[in-house]
Amino acid sequence: MSLGLGIVLFAIGAILAFAVNVTVDWIDVTTVGYILMGAGALVIILGIVLIARRRNTVSTSRTSVDPATGERVRRDETSTPDGPAAY
């Protein structure tokens, strides 16, 4: 979602900065376009960083024998380096 939002902000900012030739007394449309382009670029970078952090996972699989029944027990654990509460 953050990548999509960043691309939309950047695209709207580029349209306002380069394609719209409107003069408004109380606001500079070109400056608003540049601000939206900067915000979009920032959101894209943050989105990429968050996606990269989310993909660092550690998976552990253990197989043991239950001494009481003699059955094999398989335990799968998945964790992230920062812990599950980081997201």
C-alpha cells in the first residue's frame, strides 16, 4: 500500500509541477507539485525499507520423539530478527 501511495503522490505532483499551467493568487501550483513529488519519493523509500525488513525471517523445524507414547512430534517455529511485535 505504501508503494502505491508513493507512486500516486509522485504522479500527481509531477502533473501539477509540469503539466498544469494555472495561476492562482493564493497558492503556487508548481510548488505544491514539487512538495507532493518529494512526499511521494519519501513514501516510496520508506515502503521499500519496510518491505525489506519484513522479509528477514528465520524458520526452525524440530522433530523429536515423545517418550511417553513413542510418537514423532514436529514443531515449526517462524520468527523475525526484530520479534513479532515490531510490525
